Amino acid sequence: MIRALYSAASGMTAQQLNVDNIANNLANANTTGYKMRRAQFQDLIYQSMIQPGASAGAQTTVPAGLQLGLGTRAASNEIIFTQGAFSQTNNPLDMVIQGTGFFQIRQASGNLAYTRSGNFQLDRNGNVVTANGDSLEPQITIPSNAQNITVAQDGTVSFSLPNQSASQKAGQIQLVSFQNPAGLNSMGNTLYSPTDASGDPQVGNPGGPEGLGTLLQGYTEQSNVDVVGEFVNLIQSQRAYEANSRVVKAADEMYQQINQVTQ
């Protein structure tokens, strides 16, 4: 019964974490470029009363054994990088990545961060920046009198000037990929930083031989959270929590019966 109490308590803790993860997914259902996380769990160590394969006699072995698990624990909440839906904005500085890849963002600290959110703006110097003012890397600068800003599928940014028919190139947007994007570290503001698990960033042009996706101008990528699926997960998690709480109650009642017998 001691095992039952602790195993059930570990199950309640795991489901509470699962609900926390679901709540964050639902809270970011309308966050541009957000990628949902999926909680994963592992069973804990087993207490072997009878080891499987142990000798049952001179010529026989135990076929199954007797092992009691001691509960569960949260192992990870993996980032799911499936493509989100596209939302048309008609803003020439909004972009989505059709396929794999991340935009490079130069933070105020000088460090590079990476994002799928492509809703960009211009700062007072004409630099393409995020909503927080961090610059797109490589830096793209658009003159104040620029017209007809165009972002090609391969990341080439061009514009035209008044009374000039020929377009001018403002720069080249580059993307990066990771061997294991699920291993990236979430920093908030839909930004990620690399870790030993994700591997180093591989830089290339959109649609290039590196296998990076192409760019689509005038759209933003919405969150990939499946709201209906998350509600189903929420119900399942809630029921699992209730089931574990009933195990705690049952074990408590058994203890109560034992105490009454020994009085």
C-alpha cells in the first residue's frame, strides 16, 4: 500500500505537469510562429520480488517473475515542428517559411537566436527587425523612399525607388536548419537557441541545396496547436488524475481498515 500511495502520487504529479503543458499550448494557440510541445513520460524503477528467469527448480526457470513498478515521471516535452497554417497579411515584410528552416535574429546582446515567426517591421534606420526590435540576420536595410518591396522565394529582397524603373537589391535572407530541432532551447518570444542536443545551425539560402524551405511574402505562419486535440488531451489528463487520486483514497481506506484491526 505504501507503493500504491507513492505510485499514485507520482501519477498525479505527472498529470499536473501534462495539464501545465496543455495550458501553455492553448494559451499560444494564436501566437504567430509558436510550435506546440508534447509531454512524454517514463515509468520508474521496478522492485523485483521474483526476478524473471530466476531458477524455479533444478531444470526450470520462472517464466514471468514478479515486479512492481514505482510510478512514473515526466521525461520531456518535445517541440513539434509541423507546419502551421498561413495567414495573409499583405504586409510586404511578413514572410513564412514553406518547409524547414528558421530565421536568424541578432539580439541586443549580440547573440544569434532563431525563430519561425516571420512578422517583421522596419526600425527608424530602415533595418528589418522583429517586434522586439531585434535585427534580422544578415541585416537588411530598406531606404525610407523605397517602393514595391519584394521578397523572392530564394530570399532575395529588392525594392524600387521613385522615378526609377530598375529594381535594386537590398540583401539576401538566409535560413538555418538543425539536425534535431526538437532539441532547441525555448527562450520565449518564439525564439530558440541551439544546444548540444540540437546540433549546430546549418546556414543556407531558401530553396537551396541544403534542403531549406522557400519564402512566401505577405503571409505569417500561425501556431500549429490543434485546439480540439488539446482539449481531448486535457480530458484524458484530467481523468487520469482522477483515477490516481482514487488509488490514493483506496490505499488510505485499506490503511484505515488495518488500523482498526490492530486497535
